[in-house]
Amino acid sequence: MKKILMMLLLAAPVALFAQKYAQVDYFALVQAMPAFKTAQAELETMAKNYEADLAEMQKEIETKMQKYQAEMNEQTPENIRQRREQELQDLYQRWTQYRQTSEQEFARAQQEKMALISEKVSKAIKEVGTAGGYVYVMDITAGIPFINETLSKDVTAEVKAKLGLK
């Protein structure tokens, strides 16, 4: 009985060392995806459109402010002064609202586009990990303090192949 117990204790560390580990460069995989490049181009276009619209609105506010300052003097009736000030406030509120809405829409679009890409990459990593019999496939860009690359295998190329990338 003691011999069996002793063999089990000696075999346990060997079983631990038999586990396979892998690492992958997740960021490189995402960047290599054609969908990532397309998404980036679409997001850049979207951002430029929002910036142009905001700049146009800002210019309108500045123009009206200059006109207001040039027209207003001590002889301007109070009701006209109030109406012009209200117009300026309304324009500024529209600008602020549009800026907030555009930032939210941009963030949502960015999240949606990246979620699809991330899902494909994660699925491919899982498939390569399962096929290779790896216990863990760690992302080397995730800020893990240390990965001993001699005791684990870099499967980035295998995942790229699984995704159909060069």
C-alpha cells in the first residue's frame, strides 16, 4: 500500500509538467484581420464627419456671437437683446447635444465593430487551443507579468492560419 501511495506522489508532479501552455499575440491577430482595417477606415470617416459638423456649428456660433457683439449697444431694446442671447444659448445647446450624441454613437459603433472582430479571433484561439491540447492560451499583450516562452508555445501563426490570414 505504501509503495502505491509513494508512486502516486511521485507521478503527480510528472502529470503537472505534462500540461501544455501556449501564448498568442492577440493584438497582432486583431490588427491582421481585414475587418479591422475596414472598421478603422469606417470609424475614421465617421469621426471626420462628426468633427466637420461640430466645426461648422462652432463657426456658426462664433459668427452669431460676433454679430451680436457688433449690433448690441446701449440703445438696443431689451427684447431684441434677450432674443439674440436666447438664439446663442440655443445654438450652444444644440452644439453640446450633438457633440455628446456623436461621441456616444461613435463609441457604440466602435464597440460593435470590434466585438465582431474580437469574437472571431477568440473563437480561432479557442479552436487552436482545443486542437493543440493546451491547458491555457495566454495573451502576451494582456500585461501578464511573465510568460516563460521556453515552456510554452507561441500559437499566433496557427491562429492566423485558422483565421485565413497570412
